[in-house]
Amino acid sequence: MRYPLHRATLFLCISSLSACVINNNKFTRPRDLEDSWSVTKPRLLAVQAVPAEPRPGEVVSFRALLADPNGEIESILWIACPSPDDGGTGFGCIADSEEVIGLQPLQQPIYTTPLDLLDGLDERARQEGRYVLVQVTGLPPLDLTEPEIDFENIDFNEVEAGYKRIIISEATTPNNNPALLGTTADGADLPPGSVLEVDPGQDYDIGVILDDRTIEEYLYLTREGFVEQRTEEPYVTWYATAGEVAEPYTLYPFLEATWTAPEEPGTEGTLWAVARDRRGGQDWLEINFRVR
Amino acid sequence: MTLFLALIPALAQDAPAEQPAPTADSAEELPIIEGPQILEYIEAEWPPGTKEAGEEAVVKLLIELDETGEVANLEVVEAAGKGFDEAAVDAVLAMKFAPARTEAGPVSVVFEFAYGFRFEEEEPEVEAPKPVNLEGRIREMGTRNELEGINVVIDGTDLLTKTGPDGRFELRGVPLGDATIRLISPDHITLEKTVEVVEGEVTIVDLWIRSTSYRDNEIVGVYERKREEVTRRTISMEEIRRIPGTFGDPIKVIQTLPGAARSPFGTGLLIIRGSNPEDSGVYVDGVRLPIIYHLTGTTSVLSPELVESVDYLPGGYGVQYGRSMGGVVDVKTKRKFSEQGRMIWGTDILDSQVFFEGQLGNKKKPDGPKHQIAVGARRSYIDLFIPLFTRNTQFQIKPYYTDYQVKYIAPLPSNQHFSAFFYGFQDTLKVSTPDDFAQGPDADTQGSLRTKYASQRVVVNYENDLSDKLTLSLTPNIGVDYSSFGLGDEFALDSRNVVGGVRSELRFTPVQGVEIIPGIDFMGGSWWFDFRSAVRFSDLDDPLAEREPVGFDGRGSFWSPDAYLKANLRPLGDDRLLITPGVRLQAYTLFQGGEVSDGQKLSVTNFQADPRVLARWEFIKGNTIKAATGFYQQPPQPQESIGLGRVSAVGYERAWSSSLGFEQQLSPSIKWDIDLFYKDFDNLIVFNEQWTGFGTDPFVNGGDGRAYGMEIMARHEPTGRFFGWVSYTLSRSERRDAPDQDVYLFDFDQTHIFSAQAGYDLPADFGLSAQFQYVTGNPDTPFNAGIYDADADFYNGFSTGPRNTTRLPAFFQTSLRFDKLWTFKTWQLETYVDLLNTVRGVNPEFRLYNYDYSQSAFVRGLPFIPNIGLEAKFWL
């Protein structure tokens, strides 16, 4: 009996070549994607409305946390428009905006809620309220001296856009924004406006002090007509321009996140903590740091 | 009909020819009852100079014998050279044979035939017989089979004999003193054993010899049954076990055949001819299974040792299969277990399994009736290894699966068959995180993720050849399915189904060439589910919505009494021309109640008819044209057919499918075929854009689509030492969710699907096999940008382009398998290394975006995986 060993030998040679492990790195790996806590470009991190839950005909003021570590944003455009009934945002307020309510730094955003917004709704629906969308767009340098700005021709890849829902209602217990009273580092209070000096590569527990009085109890009318007393369950989102944040989110009562300082001495940057009460209310604080 | 036979004993030129031995009964209803017979044996002319030089030789031939006993094809598979091959071929061509026979009559067969050139022994001088002083028994290592026809020679003498049916031999007048026994057989390694022969005593020996290749013993038969379907591809278990990258699973091999798209992450989804995974049906002995793979996607839920064959029907199948628009995978379990009991234990990096099969009878009546039984079980142990890598954290991932089977076959007359088969499986996955780790900002999505699926079935099969014109088959079955999903304390979905059914078929042959087949395929059962969620579906888009937990249960029953009628028409009286018209009447009735129906008792009934016609024509021997066309309709999936507070209006989905193809048998072991197909879909079930919650249907029959393409396959049957096949599919599959919307590529559309696999038996029971795959990347919809939602605290990605207008990079993979079989007296040990993805290609499976959709990265598929395993077989 003859065995075609030459065939098997050739096969083995080819197999050996094929068995070489080739590490192909031509595609970006998921671990190389930028994390949500990382702020290296203009980013809209939060929007606050005061009051958080206005009544029809009430005047609302706004402020936005638009982090801009490289100074690319020169103005912020505010537009208000109706919201889809399902609470979604669709494509936001685009092109045919109903109302420009602000253009910072020239005009601070102010909005008067429509007086007739809740007309025709029943008691429960009036207490539940309706949404108005407010779109916030950070714009690169524009020639603001022109009488009209051609918004339709702005390249939106160079802008940072986001939106916020304003609940306009006749709730008996309307929402208020949470209040952050201060910040801490490794348990120690940080004086307002101070710069946190950190060591390269060291871990720090960065925290916020939340005014417990702003964790509201409120009444909710269920779909079945029962009134329930509920308590807010806020959470904090953490951001940093450098270093590494271990927990992007912490849920109340956990109000600290572990942050690792950058390795490079002399690095300066900012940390932000944004508190949300899940009912539309928001507040934030920032911590400036410098690596020794 | 053409049948392959196993290797037969060598024929010595100097002895009357022995008849080719038929195989054991096939799993099909037409076993061979009489093998081919040699009517006139022709002695070959010795090649010039070889006889004078005392050269002996054995030439192995592969012979195809047609129904008349004529040699239709002849191939030398092991040449001896020096002119012996040509002489053997000439002699065989001049021989006269009687064809093999089944109960239906003569059939064509393919068998191996060894033609020996040996010198005649000299006639011994007549003298008084000497006493027997050496006797013994010869058995085969590993199988322990008693071997008949082994040549027993005493060196230095002219003493020669052969073993009898019981493996025994006896020799007279063996010279006293040391005697060297030599055992010679073309299928076994020659053994020499020296024994002492003492005057006045009978020396008794018990010898073991080793087969030259045990792999041949595992090929009971590779055959083609009555071809009623246009395109049916059947792969033997020996091939299946040796394809690398499939972990020896018979159903995973489907993905190397034409028409089957590659499934993501090797999960084993059956994506056949552009259809959704849920559109294809998987059957085990005629009973449909809800899922066929364990949660890892690497192994199916059945032990491979129980599987006899896996039929893959990508399309053009008859009316006996229904409730699906895609393809069919029909798994047949063994209908006969090993006469010699055997036990198998196998283990690799994923799981460990045990298996036993055997026949039980009365030892005092060795030829009496025997009960046959097989038992198998498997358990994964990935959940034991993963904690080794996560012991420093509180993160835990515990995937775990198990399956078990018991099958019994009763001893009945040869015209009847009865079996009872119980099997089940369970898959569990639990993922848990530390208590202080926030799984996102949503308080309602914290906690462990757990999922569990379990299923059991009992299938009884009875068949009776009532007469030569009438055959009855009856397959009642019953089973239960259970599934559970939960996330933390806020989300849970539990469901349970009790499913039963009956399959029955009559085959009636009123006249030759006409076979009428009425059948029923009845399914029914009850279902129950319970759903709890912290958020209503209508609030999913609103991050500020006050959440009210929602929960409802549902219960009901379903009944689907399908019936079909088909005919197999053979106008030429044989399988050269086969036309199969048929019609399947499909119906289902769904009863539902409970909270999902808002307290009402609701019912809905739908029925449809599927006419189909198939045809095959072997216009020239070995060359066949095939065609099929017909309707294939599919009822809604359970979650699609349940109305929320109302009767669901969702009905059957439909496909009109046609195919045209050609097959050619180039030689007894090589064939190729090509198929063109076209499928038109309508009434496809899509999400209802107008769904507003309870009281409206979340799904509607609003979609349509099409799929078309070409499939080519060339295959070398597993005869001799080599097997392999190459398959290529060129196809396109499209969908549209509504008549006024754009057409888009099917989510799993893969333009080019190429797969090549081959295996070769090396000497000393080594084996080597390889696989290469190239597949076009799946369609992808790129996101261009994201807009920040300040209330939800995430970016909504949006695409300004149509759906599925780009593709992921192509898939490329090479896998290798090395195996070695050790054979001992009573057991065998096979060890193997299965190297999956030896060339570490990137092979992206899907695109992952960063938080604002400004960056993307590919999530890669399976890395290089070395699967090391071993399997021990014990013969009892």
C-alpha cells in the first residue's frame, strides 16, 4: 500500500504557514473609543431651567453647561419649539424654528411659556403638563454684525447641539432643580473657586455635597387615578478634561467617584459633576485641578 | 438509486471469489437484503515478468454496478503498479455480476473490490490427517470483533488456513517447538506471534490484530435515499466530526454548504437563501425544535453520537415540511445501535459528554430479538473556568448548558419499526455586578441579568410496511418549553409552552411509477407567560416620564392541523424522472386570555394553501436537471400573534420560491451541482409605526422583499482517504417595510459566501483537515452624528443615509484540525486539536459607536481558539 506522503507534507507546510498568528490592528478597537466622561472638545453637559417646571404664562430663564476646553465655541443659540407628544425629541428644533429665545453672549435666554398651552386638557393632563423643547447649539465664531445669520448653511459637524424638555404644567407640587452645595476631594471640602492640587497618577475620591432638602417628595396621579407620594432618586454624572474617571455615573446616596489624576506634571484641567433629579431638574459644579 | 458499500475483504486470485458483503441495515426504509454476486469470475493475466519474479499484489478498485449488474464505472483507488492495475481492471470488466437487491428490487451500488494476484498453493500430498495441535481465535483490536477470513500462516512451513465466522482457526501437524504464526489480511496490519508447540498438547492462542484504518469502520454508509427533494445535501457523520471549527457538531456543518449565510460570532443562526433565522425549520426525526443550538452557539442540543445524518434543504422541498419560508434542516437519529455495546466519553474546552449504546437480548438465544438502547448526556463547564479570571472582582458571568437523550428501539419484524426517544436541554446565563457598581444612570436597570431556556420532548415513531404497496408511518410527540428572562428586580418575562403533535403519512403505490402520499402534520398546545416591567413601552422615549410599573400575564392555546397530499410520479418506472406535485393545507387557531387580553377570551383563525411542484430528470446517466416552484407560507411568531387587548390581525407571511439546477456525478466519488433560486416575499410582518400601546397591534403584515442567487458545490465523497467539498453562493436579499418606503438590503445579506473544507487520513491513524471561509461583510447603517438629550444624558445617533447602504469588512477565516486515534484491545482513544481562526483576521461583527457617534470601532468576532479534546470509546 502506498501513501502519498508528498501530499501530506505539502499540506503540513501550508498549514504551518497558516498557523502563524498575525495580529492585525488596522481597525480601531472598542477600547480605544473615547469614553463618555472625557471632555476634549466642546460638549453640552447640562441645561438648567429656572423654574424647572413652570406654569403657563410664566417666564423661564436658562443656563447651560457647555464645556469648551479649547475655546472653540463663541456663541450659544437658544431655540424653543413644540415637542412630540410621546416625549421624544424627533430631530429637535431644526430650520423652521418657531422662536429664538437667546443668543449668548449677546442675549441671555429667556422664554415665556404659552398661556394657552394646556387649554383643552383634563385635570390629570393639566397636572401632568406638556413639553416644550429648547434646543441649545454651541456655534463656532460667526460674524454677528451681519443683520441676518444664515443658520441653514451652518455646518453642524462643527457645532455642539442638544435639547432639553421643559415641562409646563399646573402640578400641585412642581419640580425644583436639585442644589449642589459644594465639592469634596478625599472627603475634604474644597473651597469655592479653589484649584485642586493633585499628584501625578494618584487616585482621588471626588465628591459633591447635595442639599438633601432638594431631594423632593411629590405627589403623582397614576393612570388609574390614585395619588402616590414619591421621592426623587437623583444621580450624578462625572466628566473630566484629563485623567480617568472610574465611574461615569453614581446613584444617590453614592455621591463620590474615583478619579485618577493625569501622569503628566503641570497638566491643568477641569472636572464637572452634574446632578439630575430625573424629573428635568439639573445642577452642576466644577473643580479646576493642576498636577504637581 | 445508488448505494455505497463498506470495504469488503480482498479476493485472492487463486481461490473462488468471495461474494461482496452487504452493509448493515441502512437507516432508511429500503435496506439491502442481498449484496451483489459474482456470477462469472475472470482470472486476470499476470503482467509480463511479474509471475516469474514471484511478485504478488493487491489492487483495490471502486466499482459502480448498475441495476442490471453491469459495471457502470470503475476506478482504481489503491494502485499496485507494474501493470497489475490494468490487468485487474480488464478482468473485472469481463466479469459477470448479479446486482444488489432491496425489497423493492435491484439497485445500483458502489463498492470497493480488492483483486489479488497470489500464487496458488501446491496441493499437499495425501496422507493421513495429523492431529490438531494449534488452534486459536483472532479478534480485532478496539472493536473486539471476531474476524473471519484472516489468513493464518506458520512461517517456514506450508501450513495455511483462514479463520471462520467466529474468528477461530485450527492447524494440524504444526512442527514441534517454536512456531511463528503470521496473520495476514489486506485490511489489517500483519501480526507475527511466536508460540511453543508441545507434543501431545494443543496450543491455544488468543490473538489481536489491528485494522489498517479504524475510520472506515465509522462510515456505516453514505447513500442517497429516494430523491424526492430537488436539492438535498446529506453529509456523513465521519465528515461532520472532522470539519475544523465546528466542534464536531453535525448541524454547524450546515454553514459550510451553499445557500447558508454566515451567522454572527459563529452563533449558529440558520440564515438560508436570504431568509430570517426564524424562517427556517429544524426537525429532529420529523419533530420541529424551537431552537437547535446551545447559548454559546458552538454545539447543538443533541449528542452527535445519536445523529445518523443531517439533511439540509435550502429550498425546493416538498409539502411534508411547512410553517417556514426559509430552509429546512432535518436531523435523523440512528435507527440501529451497535450490536456490540459501546460507551463513549468525550471532553474538550467547552463541555464533557458520555454516551452509551447497545443491544440487549437473551444470552441463551443469541439470534433472538434484541432491544436496542442509547443514552447520552452532556454538561458544559465554562461557568467553572470563568470565575478563575474574575476572582479579583465581583463581576460574574456564568453560562451553563446541559443536554440529555434516551432512545429505545423495539425488536420487531423487519417490515416494522418502533422507537421511543426522550431528549431535553437547558441553557442558563447569569451576569452579575457588584452592588455599588452603577449599570448606567437608570435605577430600574440595576441588578443581575439572568436568562434560562429549557425544553424536553418525547417522540414515538412507528412504521409498518403493510404490503409491498402500502407503508404507514406514525410519529406522535409531546414536549414542554420553558423560558425565563430577568434584569434585577424590575424586569421579568417568564413563559411556558406545552406542545404536542402527530405526524403521520401513508405511502400507497397503486401502480408502478405512481406513489400517493397523504399526510398530516398536527401541532397544538397551551402557552402561558408573565411579564413585569418597571416602565411602559409608551414611556421608553420619554426620560422624564413618571414611571408606572406594568405587568400582565397571558395564557391560551394554539392548534395547527396541517394536512398535505403529494404524489411521486416516475413515468419511466425508475428514479431517472421524478415529478412530485403536492399541496399543503395550513391552518392555525390561537386562543388567548388573561390580562394581555384585558380579561377577554379571544381567538383568531387563519388558513392558507401551499401548492408546490418539484421535478428531477436524469436525462443522461449521472446528469440530472432539477426544478421546483411553489408557495411557502409561515404563521406569525408567538410574540407577533398575541394581541394586546384585542384580536391580532397579523397573519401568514408568504414566499413564492423557485429554483432550477443541474447535478453531475463525475465519478463514483466526485459530483458537483449548481442551483439558481428566486424568492419573492410578501405579507412580511413588520413593526407597526402607528402602534400606540394596548388596543393596537404592534406588528402588521406590511413588508415585502425578494432574494435571488446562485449556489455551486463540488464534493468528493468520503471514500478512500480523502474527503472534501467546495461551496460558493452568490446572492442578494432585499426588504421593504411598506410599499411607499425604500428597498433596503436584508440585514444578513452576504453577496459572496465561499467555503472549502477537506480532510485526509494519514498513516498510523493520524488525520488532518482544514477549512477556509470567505464571506462578504454584513450590511451596515452608519450614523453620521449625534444630538445630545440633556434630560436623558445621552446622544441620539442619526443617519442621513438609507438603511444598510454600507458594509462591514469581509470575513476571512482558516481553521485546522489534527487528530490521532490510538487503538487498544478493548478501547480506542482519539485526541484532537481544533484550531479555530488560525490566521487571526480582524473579522468585524458589528460597529460600535462612542457616546456621541463621532467615532466608531468594530467589535471583532471569535479570536484564535485552540480547542483541545479527547474521546475514549469502549466496546463492551
